[in-house]
Amino acid sequence: MFSPLFFLTFLLPLFPVHADQAKSHTTNPDLNARLKTAATNFDRQALLPQDSDWYYDFEQHPNYNSAVGAVITADAASFPALTNLGISIALLKLAPCGMLPPHLHPRATNLVTAITGNTTTWMIGENGVKTVRVDLTPLRVTIFPRGSLHVMQNNDCEPALLISALNSDDSGTLNILPSLWSVPQDIIRAGFGDASINAEDLGKYIPEVGTGAIIGSMECQQRCGIVHGKE
Ligand SMILES: *[C@@H]1O[C@H](CO)[C@@H](O)[C@H](O)[C@H]1NC(C)=O
């Protein structure tokens, strides 16, 4: 009575494409598990029989055309053939004046190279060390050591494209501001050293992780004549 196609169409919304989400959606956790337990590389490769198991298309990601830019990551979650290989790669698409807000990767050192644009990066390795600023112009590469806090902004009125390599197939990302606002307000006030600030107001407009990218400084937006709504 009902064709298999009918059921497929019906079931698809139960497996939503995680648009607007920076964390890679684990496409095939069962395959990840089998790749992790394969006895040999020979057995492992038998789990990846198709040529199409061996490539990942950044432009197929639902966030690829996001107006605020996006971080699109090929890692064990989105590209299972990377399981246990200790590496992942992300395409960083920054909108005009776009930025990646302050974040760190708990499990990977990160090398970022610019393909196009002029993106300023800041990196802080630990308390007391110098904040390193690098203008990433095309084909210049910089290092964000594992756990270092970093932030970047596209200075240009054009989109910028960068490639980010990470030495983990599951690097993880921690955005500092939204995560800080998950602790109680009086703890945040104490952290700021000022019990009188209104932490709720202060945190009201912190962008969610979203696509991983946001729109950057007012200075840049004004210089570029861009008016962005609240995303
Ligand atoms: C990149 O942008 C920065 C900040 O606006 C600027 O100081 C620097 O001169 C630019 N670099 C190039 C090569 O345009």
C-alpha cells in the first residue's frame, strides 16, 4: 500500500540536517565504532569500499552559503574515513567583516592558512604570555597551539576564505563567551571583579555558536558600509 519511498520521505525529517550548527553531526556512529575496532588496516579499508567514502565536499554542507560565514569541518564525525587518523580539516568562510569569536580547541593544535582576504588573528597561549597578532594574508600560515585562546576577524569588505588543519580527528571547539554565561550570574560578576555589573544584560547579545562564524567589529562594518541585523 505504501511504497518504501513514502516511508523514506516520512522518516527523513527525523534525521535532520544540522544546519546552523558548528559541531559536526556524527553521520555514521556505527561506522566510526567499527573503524576504531578494526584489527588491521586491511580490515579497516574493507569498511570503506567506495571511492566516495574517501572524499568530503565542503560545499555540500548546509551552512556553506551562510550570510554570516561558517566553519565547515571534515572530521571523524562528518567524514568517517578520518576515524583514528589524528587529523581533521576545516574550511573557514568569513563574511565581509566576519569573525570567529574567541574560542579554543581542547584536543588539537591548529594551523590556519589564508587562501583569500586579510584576516587578523590574535592568539593567547597562557596567562602572562604575549598576545600574538598575525595578519593572515593569502598563503600565510599561523599556529594556534592546542588549548590556546584565539579569535580572528576578516578586515576586508569582501568574504575571506581560509583553511584550518587540526591534529585530531575530534578536536572539539569551546567558545569562551557563551560557555562562560552558563555559570551563575553572581559567579560571573565575581569573575569580572565587580558585583554591581548586570551580567544578564552584559551577556544578552552574546551570539550562539551557530555556524561558528559571526559578524565582526562595528569599525569594520562602518568602514565597509555594511548594516547587519542581529543574527
Ligand atoms: C591587513 O589588514 C590590517 C588591518 O586593517 C592592515 O594593518 C594591514 O596593512 C593589511 N595588510 C595588507 C597586506 O593589506
